[in-house]
Amino acid sequence: MEDVLQVYARPYDPAYPVVCLDETSKQLIGEIAASENVAPGKPARQDYEYERKGVCNLFMMCQPLRGWRRVKVTQRRTRQDWAWCVKDLVDIYFPDAVKVVVVEDNLNTHDGASLYETFLPEVARRILDRLEFHFTPKHGSWLDMAETELSILSRQCLNRRIDNADKVAREVLAWEQDRNDRQCQIHWTFTIAAARKKLANLYPEIEQSPGNPPS
């Protein structure tokens, strides 16, 4: 936890951008009966029955200090999908960075093995050399600011029935461009000092006599 919080305390540096990465799924739902649009004195109406049309996956990449985010919509959430996502980070979105500092949870697909399973060894090694990973602890994915951004996306853009991944991608792109144009930042206030105070019960209690350093 403190490792991630220490990364968040770093000043903005284009050569070492801090990017938070997370993913979520979106249930694709189609209508059985046509809905009724809103009219004067009459609210919109939607039939309670619906049709399941599968799911799609959304990768959220966000740079909190810059107020930038990019959402990639994919059909699945495999090692290969993650590998292409981080390749885009280093080759497309941050080609001039010395290293891209990535904060993400410790899902089993989030490792170098995914790159080697997807690309030639020399390509995988090149990408890894441009990345610096910092993982949130188990049950601590809330420390990943990309999760906060996904929550905002869900409330502002995806809180309704959408029946196909292409439409999800179009809706998400419009949302993303609006927030990027306004450079919406996440103002993170949970520091190491705050963590040590608020989560004191998670730290070990060490008894030490005054003037006697531990052996």
C-alpha cells in the first residue's frame, strides 16, 4: 500500500508518467419491446424484459496528474488483450517517456509472461524495459485510481442498456474526449501519513526499549 501511495506523491514528470490501469466488464443488454420516449408530462418507459447479448471488456488507462484517460474496449480480457494494452501505452500514448510507471492490481494476467505469450521475445523485452510496475495489495484494488475513473464512467456513460460492443466503444469515446478536453483530474488525498493513522490496526505493533536498537 505504501509503495503505491509513494508513487502517487511523485511530482508530474513527462519522462516518467504515472499511469493507472484497470479493467471491468460491461453486460450487453438488448430490448425485447420498443421503449417509449419521453414526452411532455410523460416520462420515458422501458420494458422490464430484456435480452442478454454477452459482455465486453473495458481497459481504463488514466494519468491522474495530467487529467488524461484512454479506454480500450475489447471482446475479452485475456493475457493477450492486456499485453496489447500496455504495448499501446509505451508505443502510442507515451512514446517519448523513459519509463511508464504503471499502477494496477495483481491479477494473474498482469505480468511479463503475458507479453512473452503475445509478442516475439525481443519485442516483449523492449516493452518490459519501458515499464515500471507497482501493484496494489490483495483486497486493496481501491488504491488504483483507474478504478475510481471506471466508477465515474459507469455512472456517467454506461448506466443504461447497450446491446453491442461497437456502441459501447462509441459512447465511451465521446465520454473520454469530453473529460480529456476538460483535463479532469483525480485529486488524491490519501497519503502515507493518513494511511498510518487511519489503518493503524493493519500495522504490526513493535515494542522497543528506549535507547536499545533491535539486534
